[in-house]
Amino acid sequence: MKEFLEGSKAVAEVVGLCKPGVISAYPITPQTHIVEELAQFVADGKLNSQFINVESEHSAASVVLGGVAAGVRSYTATSSQGLFYMAEVIFNIAGMRLPLVLTCANRAISAPINIWNDQQDSVSLRDSGWIQLYAEDIQEAADLHLIGYRITEDKSMMLPVMVCMDGFILTHGIEVVDMPTQEQVDKFLPAYKPLYKLDVENPISMGLLADPDYYTETRYAIHETMKDALKLIPKVTAEFSKVFGRSYNGLLEEYRTKDAERVIVAMGSVCGTIKEVIDELRAKGKKVGLLKISSFRPFPAAKVYEALKDIPKVAILDKSVSLGSYAPLAVEVKASFFGKKKSPKVISSFVAGLGGRDITKDTVKEIYSLLTSKEKACEFIDLKPELLKESYEQ
Amino acid sequence: MFGPLTSKSGTSKNNKTGSWRTESRPKFLKTNCIACKMCRIVCPEGCITGTEKNTYDCDYAFCKGCGNCAMICPKQDITMIKEE
């Protein structure tokens, strides 16, 4: 049924329909509304789940790790500093091959402290062994949790999934969302059956010491499984489409790229703004398009190559930056053409929207206009030069 | 694809960690032993076995040569010898 819902509320409702047995989280803006809502469901008796209050994100992540290790579907959500405080456990969950869905309400990283949106938090944990899926709008954010549980609990996968949704823009924005019913969710998502679990009757150890004789194979196995995920994700989204009637590619989406001369590559909610600009510019006869990356990990390099190989000019818009190098998404896209026969003539990289600075339609138009034959590497958009004149020399 | 992830109880015996021993190893002389069990108790590897007097010995497949057994023996019936 279609409802007019806040993003956090929609996500909480959908997570509730997935019936996690253990939920644990620590409040942090802009994620708080999601678990606040889930705590209310539990308190009201609407959701039969153990909601475990903890003193930190490190503990929250450890609790859900324990929940899945004991064989129970679990859920947590966080943002920014909270995700970084979880970081150690985040790597453990992937390394122990425990299926979990975590919502990252994307937010900038301190210092200086900033509670607004960019994607530096989740992007910084790209090497953790988690599948990372980025949502464009509230509907997709809600749906990705269902898709995420199906992917993570697949017996061939057992890798945790991070659903990344832009903080405030999606968590606090309100849109019409087609909410699934419990019957639909039960049809799509069977009860969780663990491959192995902590059980006093049949004791095992997890996450134990792997000396140089063993460690490499555990990492290699995750790397290979990530490649398998590139095949599994579109299969799961196709099944999702059969049950719910909404289709996602799962890996990436091409928007008006077929005859495009200039294409922007981006992730997350900014793709909605870019699509609007494309429609306006197309109406004026400008051949522009968008390549939306849905899955940052695993990165669909072969699909990116196919989508962009004949496009003359490509711009990558990052909402994060690898300080001292290039922007993270730009690196991935450029690497997709390494050693290949075809390539765009120009691949320019732009950084915008850091710490919640709005990416307006004008910002997107500026990027299209800056996409000339002169290649740009990590060009910051909407920079205020007057703020860079501070001097602290004695 | 999966690598080694979990382990059943007791399977640490599969890893013969005695190769970590470097300088010296204990030698159980088995002459003045009073079966006080002190060596068995202090062994951090739990690799010393024995019940009666002069029956105590250690499993070199796991012994790290720490010397705790030789140190605690009230009868100096365990001595540390050079590892070969």
C-alpha cells in the first residue's frame, strides 16, 4: 500500500517485517529515527524481537555479531563516527562470514564535527568485506533491506550487507513509498537458517587464530565470493521484482546513456537530482546521461566498462574523497578501463556535497559544463576561496 | 567460497606448535619424582602427562620450552637441555 512516509520510518517498518530476533544500536544522528521506531515496535509488542540497549556502537555491533553467531537474524544501524567506532567489529563480522544487514545513514566524518550528509563514512570501510548497496530514494532504501537480507543469507554468500542511504536527504525526507505486506515479505524472505552457529550441544569456535598457514585463504575466499555476488545480486533483484513489482538492476542503472555524449557517474540520492537535470537538458537537445552505481562493493567493473566504453566524456561525482589521492568512485571507474581496448576520451573527477553542502541542479549543470576535453582530477565543486585565506603563522 | 572459519572443540591438537620452541627443552629425569603434579599444573600448554612417581613426561609436539616445569619441580628432577 502506498504511504507518505519519512525515510527512517519506511526503513524501520520494512526491517520489522523481516522479523530480526536481535536488534541493537546506539543513537547517532541521522540514523536515530530508524532504531527509535524499531524500539517502539518492540515496546508495543508489534515486533517479537530482543532490543538490546548498549553503551556504544562497538557494543552494538558486537551484540548483533553474537546474535547472528547464535543463529538469529539480527539488525543494526549507525552513521559516521558510530560506524567508525564499529569498524573493528565490522571487519570481524565479514571475516567470520556472518550474514547481517546494517543501515548506514551516510554522514560526514569529524573533525570538524559535522552531522550532515556525505558518503565518507561507508566509503572509508569499502575494504571491510561488506557488500555495500547505495539507495537513490526512500523506496529503494526500504527495498534494499529486503534484498540485502536475501543476499546476505544466501548459502553461497554469507557476507554482511551495508545499506547506505544519504543522511537527512533520505532518512528525514518524506516521500510516497509503496510498503510491502507481511505476506509478500514472507514469500520473498524465508526464515534464516544458519550454516553454523554457536550451540552448547555441538560446540565450535568462531573467529579464532589463523596463523600464516591459514589467513590468506580466508581473505581470498571473501574476494572470490564478492565476484559471485556480482552474479547473485541481479538474480535476487529479479526475484524481488516478481514479488513486489518494482525492478532494480542491483549493480548499476543506465539513465539515458545510449546516445549520450556526456555522462555523470554517481551513487546515492544525488542520482535523483542528476536525472531531473538530464530531463531538462535533453529537452533542449543536449545529449547527457547518468550511470548510477548501486553496488559499490562488489564493484561491477565489467558492467561499468560496457556502459561507458563508447561515451566520449565521463564525469565522476564523488561525495567523499581519498585525501592525498583521487576520489574513491573515480578511482574505481578509471580502473575499469585499465588494459581495455575502448575508453572514454575524457574521464574527469569531481568532488561535491561534502558535509551536507547542497548539490543543486545548478551544481550538476556546472559539472556537465566543466566536462570539456580538458580532464579534471579531483576537482572540488562549489569551493569558497574566501574561507581558505586563514593564516596561523606567528 | 569459504576458507577455514570455525573449529570443533579439541582441534587445536591438530596444530603441532612444538616447532615454535627455540633454545631449550625440558628433560624429565624420572629418578627423584614424588608425583606432586606441580609440573603438570604449571604447564601453559597442558602437554605434560603422568600419574605415578617417575612417570611424568611432556609431549614435544606442543612443548614451547618455557621452563616452568623445571623451575617449579621441588626435587630438581626436570632439567632444561639445549634444543637440537
